[in-house]
Amino acid sequence: MQLSTTNQISEKKIVQTIGPVFGEVVEGMNFLKDFGAGIRDIFGGRSQGYEDEVTKAREAALNEMVERARELGANAVVGVRIDLETIGQMMLIHAQGTAVVIE
């Protein structure tokens, strides 16, 4: 499955546009990561725990979007976009794009 943030894939022709596909992941943050992030806020530095969680959630959202595109018969997704939102102590990662068939 090819993914592109643009509306086309270099040197490929879109022969069918199937439609929008989405992947969503809601991830809760735990106390230890929150505590570690709070300490880093005071002293500075990156929060590896949060970064790891965001990376894992982003990959899961993309994988879910790809699986939905595959189920619809697509072999590529164009116009891919990823958004992150926080809802209280939860984070929502949302991947979206347009499922297409390329040749």
C-alpha cells in the first residue's frame, strides 16, 4: 500500500478514486508518564515516554486507515493527513486520506 501526503503518487496514474478512509486511535496517558513529563517541564528536556506513545498511536492510526482502504479494494491512499488532539488525559490521533487504485 502506497501512501502520499500529496494528491498524487509520482510516476503513477490514479485509475479509480474510491473515497475517504479514516483511522482513529484514542490513547490514555498513565500516571508515571505524566509524572515524568511534569519533572521535565520543570527542568527542561524531552519526554521520551510521551514521544513513544505518540509514535505508537500514529502508526496504529495509519495502519487502521490502510486496512480500511485495503478492504475497499484500494492499493494506495493519497492526501494523507494526521491530526493529534487532546481530550482531558486522552489523546486522539486521527489519520485520513483518499483511497485510490493506481497503476
